[in-house]
Amino acid sequence: MTASFVMAAVLGLLYALGTFLLLRRDVVRVVWGITIISQATNTYLVTMGGFAGSVPVLAGHGGHGGGAVQDPLVQALVLTAIVIGFGTTAFALVLTYRVYEEHGTIDLQALGEDGADIDGGEPR
């Protein structure tokens, strides 16, 4: 079994799990589904960046010169995406808690039914 096949299988499972959670009625599970899909995408980008070569900072030092070097741009972009994703997830979970405090539930179907009562009982 090659490393490419294993990574493809892991990414497929992560995307499947994220999609499964996205289709749930619980808001927290939806948030976690989005987070898992986001991290699967980050893993995909790092995988496509390649694992061969040396680290750019160490290239040319200690007898490692002249070899292939990894592209640091992919790693920098994924690191930025991880930080932004963490902040977005924290914000979404705080909003979910606020919705729970306001409505007493985090069930999407129940929240949709509550939304019809806000406008005087008429569905949107």
C-alpha cells in the first residue's frame, strides 16, 4: 500500500465524516462537520505540496545542499487556514451557545419552526 493511497483513503473518510455531520439536525454537529471538512482540506493541500525534499530553512546547511526543497508557501497558507479556522469554530460555538440560551434548543428543525412564529405565525 502506498502513501498516496493511504492519504486518499484518510481524506475520503474525513470528507465523508464531515458531510455526515453537516447533515445532522444538531447545530454543534454541523459546526464540527464544517471544522472536519476544513481540516481535511488543509491535509489535502499539505499532501499535494509533497513530502519529498528538505526543509527550506535547513537547505544548504550541514551537508544538505543541492537537493530538492519543499515549497514553503503551501505550509504557510495551511498554517494561516488552521488559525483562521480555529477562530471561526470558536465563534460559531459561541453563537450556538447564544442560540441555546435564547431558544432553549439547538435543533435546527425546531429553530426553523420558531422562526415562523417571529413574523406573527406566517411562514416565510
